[in-house]
Amino acid sequence: MSEGTIKRITDKGFGFISTGGPKDLFFHSSALVGVRFEELNEGQKVSYDEGQGPKGPRAENVKPVG
């Protein structure tokens, strides 16, 4: 699993994770494990698996760290 920081959360059920690289990684609320979308905050550390969605790379199995 990789780790990153939630960079942005939208009110439409998805957000973006800063991975430390040049591009942010998309995630959808359906990819969350053990946490509800409403419990996430921008700046929060998360772990994730990088997967492939219909529009490109996305984060899967997203969980808070700590």
C-alpha cells in the first residue's frame, strides 16, 4: 500500500490524494474502507492501493492512517 494526503474533497462524493509526485490521484467514496466519506478531512493522511478506473489511475482501498 502507498500513503498520501487528501488534497481536496468535493461535495459530490469524490476527492484527490496528493501522492508526493507530479499528479494527484482520484478517489471515489466507494473506494473507502472502514471510514465514511463525511469523516475524511483535507490534509488527512491515508493509505491506498493504486488501481485503474475508466478515466485513468485511481486510488482503491482508501483508509485513514493512524
